[in-house]
Amino acid sequence: MPDLRRLSGSAVIRILEGFGFVVHAQAGSHVKLRRIGPGGQKQTLTIPRHKELDTGTLRAIFRQASRYIPDQELRPHFFTE
């Protein structure tokens, strides 16, 4: 099984911006990203902007983002080969 990469919050934000998400709001160190889906629904993700995200947090972000982005497109950004 591939290993989870060690990523910062800023790196995760840049990855998700590549999939059409934009910074919608920020409260403290947490950034809310949003995009409008194909059916017109709002898709929102909240990312902590920390220097290094814990593996559990990173897995949760990956799982939540997988609701909106196909797993095969998202996986190379979060996992090593």
C-alpha cells in the first residue's frame, strides 16, 4: 500500500486549487475552500494551514475531497507510489 505523503496545509490548499477550489474564508489558521460543482451545488472543504498536517488529518481531508474529486486523480497528490 502506498504511503501517505507529509504535506503542509498550504501544500494541500495549492493541490485543491488545481482542482478548481478557491479560498472562500479564513478563521484563524483554518481556510475554507469552495467551488461550485457541475450540478450547481457548493462544495466546501476546510483545511488547517499548519506547517505539517498530522496523518489522521491528512487522511480525513483526502476522504472528504474524494467526495468531489475522483480518487484516481487525487491519490497521486496525497500518496507515494
